[in-house]
Amino acid sequence: MKDSNSNKSSSFIEGISKQLYVKKPSELKRSFVKIVNCHESVIYILAPLRYAIIYGWSDASIVLGAVGKIHIWFQTFNPTFV
């Protein structure tokens, strides 16, 4: 699992597998998030975001708080959005 903050305004979440992953607003002080290659997991990002990119996941449920813009690649299997 990789959770890195490469600059002041972005977060990169990669490789979550068979886990519950939660980021509360107090834990994620970024306006942009990229969620990549996450499988068989439930991911909650509850902080308000300006932009989110999601791709490369399968059998995952992703719950986002308020998001200004979102880009999702659908070459995945069994997506669930809330």
C-alpha cells in the first residue's frame, strides 16, 4: 500500500487490497486525490475535494465526500459508487 503526498495539494493512494481504508478530513488536508490499483476493498475519503481521479480497481467500494470534479476510468470490474 502506498499513501504519499507528493505536494501541498495532492494525495496518491495506491495498492489497497482486501482492506478497509478511511481518510477523515483532519487526516487529508489536500484538495486532490488519485486512487489507483485498489482491489477487493472499501475506501472512504471523507474530506471535501476539488478533484478526484480513480482508476485500476476491481471489486471495490469507494465512498467520497464532496468532490468538485471526478474522473473515473471504467476498465474495472464490479464498481460500486455511493
